[in-house]
Amino acid sequence: MNQVLKYFNGEKAESYIFMIIGVVALAMALYFIFELKTSFWKGVAIPFIVVALLEFVVGYTIVNRSQKDIESVESYIQHAPQNIKTLEIPRMEKVVSNFVIYRYVEIALIILGIVLMYISMNDTFWRGIGLGLFMQASIVLSLDFFAERRGHIYLEYLNQWSNVN
């Protein structure tokens, strides 16, 4: 499999995982709210709902645009190689640099979650929010680790390809 397909198929596969996690987290949040009904579990449900919606929307958006991206990059390679340097490499540099921002935000949310869990030692609403933030931000950070790694590999391939052509 060529590197373009490998990158975008990996991106699409991880996006399906994001969507599945979003759906599962949303279902869990609804269970917490309507079945467990305590303030702690309602607190856990809030970040689960917010992040689940983000996971689903981001995942769906990437899955939806992946085929178009594959076709664009393959077209650049075959018909307009200069577009790799002028369009695709700058796009990927932006994507990779955004992962640094995402990482810091996710780490900040994990820390905030830990702080909220430990400053409210009872099973309170705020402790629930802390646990929910910690769990969801940790999952997203883990998935973004693999996405960033894949992005670096693809960007390296693009740079090597553009230097040869």
C-alpha cells in the first residue's frame, strides 16, 4: 500500500474508533444520568457528553473527507507534483503543529480532572466532573498520540517525495 493510502486509511480507521468511543461515552452518560442518578454520576456524565459529541463530530468529519483527500493527493502526485510542496506539505505541517496544541489542552484537562477529584473528596458533582474529564481527556490524548505519530511519518514521506521530484 502506498504511503498516501496508508496515512489516510489510518486516519479514517482511527476516526471510526473516535466515533465508536463517542457513541459509547454518550450511552454511558445517559445511563449515568437516568439510572444511577446521583450527583457524582451526573457530574461524570457532563464531560462524557461534551467530549463524546466532539469525538463523534471530529471522527465523522475526517471519515467524510478522507476519500476526497486521497484523491487530491494522488492527483497532485500524478498531475501536479508542485502542489505537494505548496499545498499538502503546508497542510500537514499545520496538522502536526495543531497536535502540540491539542496535547497541551488534553494534558491541562487531565490535570484539571485530577484537581477536581482531589479537592472534593466526597462523591460530589465536582468530583464526578473531575473523573469524567480525566477519563475522556486521557482517551483523546492516547488516540491523538497515534494520530500525531502517523502525521509525522506521512509528512516525512511527503518531504522525501518532494525532494526527489
